[in-house]
Amino acid sequence: MSKPLVLCYSGCSTCKKALKWLADHGVKVDIRPIVDEPPTTAELGKWIPKSDRPIKKWLNTSGQSYRALGKETIDKKTDAELVKMLAADGKLVKRPVVVTDDSVLVGFDEAAYAKEFA
């Protein structure tokens, strides 16, 4: 298996927890700053289906970008429009995003990490 790619934000406590968990379990990763290099529309086109999560579960609903747009605005967007928005603003993406050869994990869920990296 190639090293997992972790898209994260250095100021995010959830990202810090996830990176600590991965390090504690001996998982070596490549890190990409999600704000500076958000996922591209092409990457999202591959990753969203691999994550088994609907696109709205990719939104960082507690972040400033989401709050600035507002739930009402987001709810009116098509999936294609949401993909473009996620690709344009890394802070809109729920994080961390962990991309492996076989799956994509969004957010930090210890049980899902344990299953993926058993």
C-alpha cells in the first residue's frame, strides 16, 4: 500500500487528533494542507464515491466558510455546484480527509481508522 494522503488544516483540533492516532499506530502519511491545496474537482469526483458518504457529509458545517454561505444557500446547490465549491475553498471541506488506495475517510472516527489501518 502506498502512504495514505491526509488533507488537513494545522489549526484544526480534529486533524491533530487524527494525525496523532495515525502516528501512534505507526501509519506513515503524506500531508497536504487543505486550505492551500484543496481537493480538485477531479479528485472529489473519485473520492466522494470511495468515501460512501453523500456530498453534503463532506461539508464542514461548523466552519466559517459554511456559516458565511448559510445552510439555505447550500441546500439550493446541486451536487456539481457543491463539488466546485469544495474544490474552491478548503475550509468548506470537513477534515481531515484521508485517502488510501482503497478508501477515503472524512473526519476523524477512531473506529473507522482502526478498521482501515488494522
